[in-house]
Amino acid sequence: MGGYILKRLISAIPVLLGITIIVFLIMSLIPGDPATAILGSYATPENVEKLNRDLGLDKPMVQRYFIWLGNMLTGDFGRSFSLNRPVIDEVLERFNATLILAGTAFVLCSVLGILAGVVSAARQYGFADKAITFVVLIGISVPSFFLGMMMILLFAVNLRWLPVSGMYAIYGGGDLPDLLNHLVMPALALAAVATGVIARLSRSAMLEVLRQDFIRTARAKGVPERRVIMGHALRAAMVSIIPVLGIQAGFVLSGAVYIEIVFQWPGVGRMLVDAILKRDLLLVQGGVVFVAACYVLFNIAVDVAQSLLDPRIKT
Amino acid sequence: MSAFLRLLFRNRLAALGAVVLAVIVILVLIIPVLPLQNPDATATANRFQKPFSAGHPLGTDHLGRDLLSRLLHGTRLSLAVGIAAAIIAATIGSAIGIVAGYFGGRTDNVIMRLVDMLMAFPYILLALAIVAALGPGLMNALIAVAAVNVPFFARNIRGITVGLAGREFIDAARLAGMGHTRIILTELLPNVLPVIVIAMSTTVGWMILETAGLSFLGLGSQPPQADLGSMLGEARSAMISHPHTSIVPGIMIFLIVMSINLLGDGVRDALDPRLRSGALSRPRATTLVRRSGDIPAPTDDLLAIRDLQTQFHVGRHIYRAVGGVSLAVRPGECLGVIGESGSGKSVTALSVMGLVASPPGVITGGAVYFRGQDLIGAPYETLRQKRGDSVAYIFQDPLSTLHPLYRIGQQLAEAIRSHHGISRAEAHRRAVQLLKDVRIPNAESRVNDYPHEMSGGMRQRVGIAMALANEPDVIIADEPTTALDVTVQAQILSLLDDLRRERGLAIVFITHDFGVVAQLCDRVAVMYAGRIVEEGPTAAVLDAPAHPYTRRLIACVPELGGGRRELAAIPGLPPMVDALPPGCAFAPRCDKAQDSCRSGEIALTGTAPRAVRCLYPEEAV
């Protein structure tokens, strides 16, 4: 098992390199002179030249890439001009907030989605199935940012159950209950779409498995139906559900950008949007590379989980 | 095509989606002739008017602009941008996919590596990076969304192309001297196009949502131009005081995405061949029972199937898989049930414990008595306690009948623990002993194997061990040796025979192999088209078959050492059990059939223990 994890980690290296290359290439799409783009059109020629030198933009592209890559490997992602602090510091701080939000949403959508899918499949065409299918249809059709806004209107403004936005209360907050209180709505809004997608997939995966011969065998030997469903069938269905969980984690991470804007959550998504609007490209570049790399590592964890579940995968 | 549309619209939700989408599209198309106000005309005195106010059916926004007009213009923009992004992504992605799939080899490898890397990004990061580089704006948002979706098309279309590229018509085109470009455009593309269109129809909603999202973030359409996303984004600051300015565009996005989703689901379902045949089975724990008519009386046999009728209801068709079958076994007895594929022997066996997949399976008549207790329609828990404990099954094809993800020891232990409250350790010890009983070498280490780590013969022994786990009174073996080679088959048969003599268990042995029947069974019943046509002691039936079908069936068996002789295959096919002819079901294939064979009900007659369902039997019984 240790060897398998190592093998997967090594196989991630070209992907991680590919990510840096792609980001580098996209950033070189910037029309005109990047230094002017960063400093704005009112910058003095001296400043532009200085920045060009600082960023190494006077060097050939390939050389520039390796300098950038080498710097990143030593933890130097450059300096954000709009915040006037190292990019990596800002990204790490913001990523922490995003992890709390996206991680909670991911757990929520996995548990709720699989559960809904299992119930739906076990009661196919029954009332529970129809109700779940209906809710799921609504769930996957509402844009998460609109859902978040409507939740604020209902639960924060009208019912006053939960705070409108932010991660902590401005006065007297900062502890865990305060965080949870602020987390409920954004996490639910963020989880909604993925829950629907996972529920749908789990349902069809379960229905596929329930038709298999080994389910008949389990029933034929007198295994109680609850165990047939939650044990035999779900375990086999997980083989096709887990890869989708990995994909959905990417969508949850993506959706977090909208939710962080709607709920004023101080995460990396909001940071990226602000950085784009302020043309702080080094911050965008560093944030994108960092989050994408984390996502690649997460997907390795998903693969490892899959190999633990399915003994037929050669490790 | 018309069948496809009919299926699509039989799905009422898909039809609803189509209607909603059509209404939206038509409204957007007739914008020029609608009496709408200028969507960008500001009137700050009239800001935030409520819906249904004079002159503004949906009210006005924060600059006093007419919301209805802005909504329709915004919808038009959103739809146009989403569809444009879908077309661009589909075109570029499909081109990449076709090239990779058609040329294969290194080209394919390099391209797909790149595609995989693009897919390693959470999509929004890629989109944000592109917008960051190109700058905010609707056109750039469109490019970003299209670019993000290119890998999806590339990967899907490549998969299809790889399958097509190896087919004969491509080779033929190559041999005819056509160039690569021409082959791709005239031979491949027409075959791939439907897949591209379907993939597009399922992703276009998603792309509309993504561009709206980027606009919502302020990275897409810039004021005063507004798509649905930027309308929502602008309204957000006034959301609490004037929610209608948010709700109006939000609901429109919701309606568009939902109707496209519904339509997409409908398309997918309509294309699913299993749905088209209506043959999807549902996962019930026991077979449905809808018995009509009298319930036959119990007998003093150990297991007695009495006049059992099991049907499959698929769409409007009713398949009478089992049409009134009666069988019985006593302790220590082995009964063979023989017949061609589709004769109903497996369904008969599965009906005993309510294991017929249901729906479509329905038990419509008869009874199954175990020690005098009727199992048909018994409550689930009663049936469950008998399953495996009183009546156990051995199935064909042990690779698919064993759970692939559990160790065989766990599967054996579970069979015991489902009926007896013993500890895990004790169950494990018994599992090892069971493996030894069925003569699996190295049982102590084999018990930790997964099914895929064993050979076919070993797996079948595990299947037998599982059936023996609770020392049942009856074992129903459904072609347990069909998938095995002859030496393993012989071992398994002698194993079963030993067990029957040692433990006195009754065996119902289902097979299409007369050799197996001769070796193992005391009595044999021959089934044809869901009914028993002949029954009697094995030796008597084999020596002097009474039913023409039995005789012909035996004549089909090649005899070892019997020299070369002509094998007498039976002409024709068994009848479809949804349209059984009146009279004898075998009459159309029988060389002795008379007119009287083709009408009326023919009874099973004879003096016990033999019986035959034939008006002109080969032998009087």
C-alpha cells in the first residue's frame, strides 16, 4: 500500500509540472506588455522597466518559466502589489478559510448525496424516490449563487436565525460555535448542487448493482435486506461513486468562488476575483497554481481510497 | 426518429422542459416586435419599483430601468453566449478528439496527456486564469468557458473515434486511397456527429450557467450591457431592501437550466436501450405475489411446488415463464429438472424463495410448501429466515454470484451469522471447516481470498460451501456445473452426491445435461415452455422416454464411444412464452403432431411415478 501511494505521488509530478506550464502559458496570453498590464496605463516608463527586470520579463520565455518554477519550489510565489505582501502568505491564509468551507460542503454533499441515492434506489418509483428525484432536480438547477442569496433573504433577513455573511462575528466572535454559526448557510448552499449530482449518480449506481447476481446470492442466503442494501449493494456501488466524489470535489472548490462572494467569506476564491479586478496577476497566478496542486493531491487520496475499497485494483 | 420523439414525450418531465425552453426561446426571438422599453434607459426617479407597477410589469432596477425588458434582453444574451460557447467548445474539442482517436499512437498519447492535465484543474481556476490574462469582459468570459469545456469533448469524442477507427469501413476507405482529411470528414464525422450533438445538448445548460456565473462575479458582461448573471450581480447590493431585482433574473436562470436538464435527461433516457424495451427490473427484496384462483392444498413432501405460475410483465407483454408447475422432493432425494434454455426451470427454482427479480417478475398462482408451510406470499421476515437456512441455492457462474469485494471467508461467515447468533471468530472457524468439507486445499489461507483470486472450480466449491453453511434441508442447484470443465464437473457432482448421502439433504438439480441427470438424480422432470411435459424415475425416463420432446432431447446427446452417428437436432425454436399456441407447445416442432394436438388443454397423465403431457406418447405410461 505504501508503495502504491508513492507510485501515485510520483505519477503526479508530471501533472503538477503540466499545471504550472498551462498557467504560465495562459498568463503569457496577456495582450501587450505584462508590466504595463500589472502597473496600469499610468505607470512611468522607469517603473515599467524596473518591474520587467524584477519579473525577469526581459529574459526569453523558457528561461522565465524555469526561474518562476524554481522560485515556487523554494516557496517564493512573488509579491502581491495590491496587498503588498508575499503571495504565498496571503494564499495560505485564504486557503485555510476555503478549506473549512469547501471541506464541510464536500462532507455534506457526499453523505447526503449517497444517502439520498441509496434510499431512492431501494424505493425505486416509490414516494421517497419521487420526492428525492424532485428535490434533486431543483437542487441541480438552481445556481449556487442565487441559492445563497435566497437563503440569506430567508434565514438571515426574514427569520434572523443565522448571520448574513462573514466567517466570524465582528464583535465578540472568533470561537468555534461562532464559526459554525457562520458556516451553516454557505456550506449548505455550496453543497446543494453536488449533493444533487451525487444523489443521481448513487441512485443509478445502486440500481445497476441491485440487478447483479451477487445481490441475489446475498438474499438467497438470508442476509437481512437492510444489510443487502447498506452492505453488499452500497459497497459495490461505491466503486463507481468514489471517482465521481473526486470530480465533484473540484466542482465544490469551483462553486466556493461564488459562495465566498455571496457570503463575504474570506477565502481564496474571493481573493482571486478581487485580484483579477485589481489586475494583481502574480496573486492570481500563485493562487491558481497552489489550489490546482492541492486538488491534484486530493485526487491521489481519492485513488488510494478506491484501491482500499476494491481489491481487484493492483496496488 | 419518430419512435425516439415519442419516447421523449412519453416522459412528461422532458416534455415540460421542452415546452418551458421553447417559450423562453420564442420570447427571446420576438424581442424586436415586443413593445419593450429600452433596457438601458435609466430613470432614477422610478428606481426600485415593485413588480406589477404601472408601465413596468416586473418593476424597475436600481437605476429605474425596466426589469422585464432587461430580463428578456439579458436572457437573449445569456442564451447566445452559452450556446456560442457550447458550439466553440464542441468544435475544437471534437476536432482534437477525432484527430487523437483517428491517428492514435504517439499523437493520441501526447494530446490526451495534455487533455488530462487540463482536466486536473477545478474548472473555475482555469476560467479565472484565462479571464485574468485577457481581462474581464463578455467575450473573454465566453472564451474562458469554451476553453474549459474543450477537454470534456476531446475525451468523449476520442473514445468514440477510437472505436470507429478500427472498423472495416475506415480500412476500406484507406484502401480506396482516400486521404486522412477526406476520411475524417466524409467517413468519421457523420458517425460521430450525433454523439457530439448529444454531448452538446447535455452541456449547453452548464455553459449558460458558467458564463452567467462569471458575469455574476463581475468578470463577464460589463455595464450597461447585462446578461442574467450580471443582472443578478448588480442586484445583489440591493438584495435585502429590494429582493425582486435579484429574484427575477435568478428565477430565469433557474428555469433555463432546469428545462435544459429535464430535456437532456429525457434524451438520455430515450436513447437508453434498456428503457426502450421497458425491461428495467426493480430491486425488491422478494418477488411480487398477485395470486388469483384457488390455492392448492399442502402435501406431506419436504418441499412441494404446487401448480406454480410465474410471469414477467414487461410493458404490455406478459411472459408466462412458469405455467403451472408441480414438483416435490423428499429428504435424501435428488430430483433433476431438465430443459432447454428458456424453458422456465430457473424461474421455477427462484420462485420457491421469492428470488425472481421483481418487477418484472410476478407470481400469479399456485403454492410452494416447505414442511407444509406456504412460502408464496409469506411475510418477508419468514421468508428471509428460511432462505439459506432451510432451503439454500447454488447458482451458475460463481464469478458473478459471489460478491467481488468481500473475502470468501466473510461471505461464508455472513451466511451463518444471518441465521445464528455466533461470534465472528466462531463463524470464521466454521467457514474454514466448510471450505475443508468441499475439499478446498489450504482452506486456512484460502478463506482470506477474494473471489477473483480463485479458479472457476474453486469458486463453485465456495458456492456449494455457502449453500451448506447452515445445513439446509433442501438445496436447489441451478446449473452449478455448466460453467466448469468436465473433470471439475465430475468432482463437484460426486461431492454433491456424497453430501446428500451423508446429510440426507434433498436436492433439486436444474440442468440441461442428461449425463448429469443420469449420474446424480433419482427422478427427473422434463420442462418445455414453462410446463412439465414428462416426469418419472431417471432410469425409466432415459430408457423409454414417453414424450416426443424427451426422446428428441435424448437423441441430441452425443454418446461417448458410440461411434459417429447423425445427431438429431430438433428443428425450430421453443415458442415465445408471451404468445403460446393453444394445445401442446411442442406441436409445431413435433413430427408426430396431429390436429388434436393444437387445441385444448393437454393434461399430465400416467400412473405414478411416471407421467407425460402428450396425446400420442412414445410409450404408454
